[in-house]
Amino acid sequence: MTDTTPQDLTLLPWRLVEGFEPGAGATAGGPLAAQADYLRRLSGTRTQRETMQVATDEVCRRLGCDVSWVGTVEHGYLVMGAARGLQSSEMAVAWRLKLGQGIGGRVATDGRPSVSRDYRHDSRRVPLMTRVIDEEGIRSLVSVPLLSGDQVLGVLYGARREVHDWSPAEVAEVTEVGRDLAVRLTVVADVESTVRRLADAEQDLAAMRGTLRTVQHLVRSFTRGEDVRRGIELLAHDLQMTVELRDADGWVVHLVTEGVPQRSRVRWRADVGPRDSHALAVVGDHDLSDAQAAMAQTFAALITLQMARAQERSTEELRLTSRFFDAVLAGRGGDLREFVADASLLGLDLRRPAFVAVAGRTGDDLTQRALTPQDVAAATGLLAARFPGSVVTPREGDLLAIVFTEDGARSVAAVMEAQVLPGLGARGQWVAGVGGRVETVGDYAAAYREAGRALAFVRSSAGGTDVAIASDLGTWGLGDGTSEPAGRQVEAALGPLLRSDATGGTEYVPTLEAYLRNDRNLNRTAAALHVHANTVRYRVTKIEELLRASLRDVDDRFRLESALRLRGATRKKPTASAPE
């Protein structure tokens, strides 16, 4: 028995191969007519399955073989795409071959044809597929790759139910059919993709038309009165989701619920109203479609207009305050001189260095975290007592503070922890975050984002600390703002070291900190730890083994340094007395 992978095959059209006689399937019109008919049928296919079926029929016709099938590549496996000549449906359903395994799996990875004279004695058999193929009665087979450029689309098989020596001419025949099949599969895939895009476009168009009708209804509703509740009811009904309108402190102004899905969360949100004074949110168990999001956005613009009509003229101070915080802190600055003028009317000297701090309550219950006028007044008094001229205002359910000082972020954090947070009352635990130093108006937006990131870190640290400084957090929270809790990040990076130190008395974490802090210098690290350099070398080796990391790799060092920094920020420190 010989199992071969043909080399240097002469891949000529079957009608030109000397000594090869086509199977009984050849038509009366001769080989050329049969091949022309095959090409017409192949070019007329509209789906990939139909295309593969034509190819399997052609393999059986040309070779006069019993069975032919196509295995297509899906998620690292070959699965049955189409077949001809199978006696039962089991093989069509159960046949599944991992790439790189068996005969066809190797053909798919190697990109070369292969044959098996007697499959039952072939060393490449895959145990999981052996029973299925043996029960089908297949004894010999030829398989060729379906190539589209550098991509392997699948494998085309021809098989017989008796031992058979496959000739180079027969392999060339299957290879030729495989080439035609790969070309047609690529074309059909492009056509199917185009059809799907057209169907999606038609669906989007229909959805947009529905959105337009709903918006027109909303406009007519608003023209009959100034109450925005009717518009919220219409939006909730059309989306079949919950729609809520909250004020700047997080209190619910209007809430319309269309069902209460179990996995509800905010799926869409927009600031609405004059000076973005309110937040409109859609809550449900699924994301909004593009058409629904466009409708919600249009409604947000309408409700803003409606609220502007209904709202009385604000006082000059409120207008200036909202303009400053919404524009400068959100990074929507326009005319710099105009903002400086607004700030001066509010008593803010933007020429002085400042820091941005954000304080709020912990917990997921917004009603427990909602602010009161007493919270704002208390925070203002406590902060201004240490940093004169500082301003506190509610923003997005938290307290936002502009702290004018030259003392630095740690001084601000110390005062927040020792005086401001304890003085805000017992209703919920207060925590805070402090951003970086502000030198110009353009720095406020970045400092506000940093303070918010530090506050989010404290809320995720489950009691580890009450105040965090943004510069201490490394890369935590960068990106989409949904970083996992710091404890899990530290455990993922340093878990084996922490457990070894806790149970085995090792000192791997202090050693790692000192080693990285001293730029991986063994002697300086040894001096800092008061141990011998060989001890440091041994510990570093064990650390790399436990973490499966290399301290010579810049990415590994970056990840570990960030985790060490987070660990330091989450460890509860004794409350220090604030400077007088």
C-alpha cells in the first residue's frame, strides 16, 4: 500500500491527458460539450452551496468515482459544504475535520493535493472520523485545496469505495475543478455580500421612514403644548423601552416604562435642555438600532427646544456658572477672552494655579447618591476654609470643586480626606478624586476628566481608599472608561507573588518593586533591600517563573509597574492631618 502526495503534476485539462478515459457521466456530445455544460452550470450558480454541488457532480462525472464532497473552512475546521454519492446523511452531518489533521486537514494547511490508495490503512486517519468514513464504505480518496490567492477556502474530495491507485491525470482533473470552484466561490461570496448589504440598506431605509413618522408625531405633539412628558411617552412607546429624564443632580423628573426587562441598563444617553441641564436616557435589555438612535437624538434636540420654551429666564449668575462649567470643563471652549470674562464675574481668578476635584457617594443607587443644597454649601465652606476662593458646584450627580492653591495635588487630597469628606454628613460614604494641576483655561477639561477617572477608581476599589490622585493610577481607566476594578487588575498581574508572600514568607513583591524602581540594577536593588545581589538574582528568576513573564520585556515591565502602582493606590493609608 502506498500513500502519496503527488509532486510536479502536469495540471492539464482532462481532455488532453493521454490515456485517461472519463467516467460514464460524459455526455454524448463529447468531452468539450460536457466541459462547456459544466462551466455554464457553474457560472449560473447563485449560492455557495449550489456552486459546491455543481463541482462535486463534475468530479464524479469526470473520474467516474463513487463519492465527492467539499469541506469548507469555518473557525479552524473543515465542515461539509456539499456532497455527491453519500449513502446516508450521517457523514454529511457528522463530518468535521480540524485544520492540520487527517488528509484533508493537512491539504488545507499545506495547500497541496494529496491521495490515499487505501484509506483504511492510512496512518493519517483521524479517529473521530474513522467510523463515519468506514461506514460510508470509502476506501480511497483524492483531495485538493481550494485556493483564492493566499487564502484556502476549503478542500475538494473525490473518493471510491474500493482500493484505487490515483493517477497524476486524475489528480490533475480534480485540481482543475478545484480551481474553477475556488474562483466561482469567491465571486458568489462577493455577490452574496452585496445582496446582504442591499437588504440591510433597504431595512435601514424602512426604519428611517418609520423614525421620520415618529418625529413628525413628536413635533405635532410639542406644538400643542409645552409639557415634555407626552413626548417622552411617545418615544418610550415607539422604542418599547424605558425612557427617563433626570436633572443635573440625578433626580428623576419624568420616567415612562414600557416593560421591565431583566437585563436593563442604559443603552443611550444625551444631555438635553438649556445648558445641558438634564440628561435623557433610554434603558432596556438591548442596544438601539441606528434608526432608533437617530430618532432618540432628534427627540433630544426637540426636547431641548421644548424645555427652552418652558423654562423661565435664568439669573445672570446661573447662566455664567453653567456656561463656565459646561463649556470649559467639558472641553467645549470657544472664545477664550469670553470665558475669562465669565469667570471673573463669578469671582474666579483663572490666572492662579488650580486643581479640579470631584467628590460623591459610593454605591450604585442613584437616589442614595443624589446631592442636596446642604451638601454643596457644606463642601464649599469646608474647602474654602483651607483654600480661599475655591468653588463647588453640583455636576452629573457629584460635587465638582475648583481648588486654587500652589500646594499640590497631595495637599488637596489630604484636605479632602481629613476635613471635607467627613464633614459632608453620614448619608452614604463620601469619596473623591483629584486631577492634575491646571495652569491655563485649556487644562481644565483634562483635569476634570482625570478627577473623574480617580473618583471612578475609588468607587471600584471597594473601600481600599477614600481619595485617589489621578497621577497615581497609571493607565487604570484609560480607554472606554469601563476598566475592571483595580483589585482584579492587581490580582491578574501579581496574584502568584501576593499568594507566595502571604503563605510562604517570601518577599517577591517588595523585591519586584525595588528592582523596577532601581532600573533593574542588581547592586542598587540589593542595597535598597539590605540583601546580597545573588539573593536579588534568585528572587528575580523566581518572580519571572511565577508570573510567566520576562522583566527584560518592556510590555511585561509596563504591565507589572502599573499593577504595583495600583496596588499602592488601593492600600488603605492612615488618615493624615491636613495642614492648617
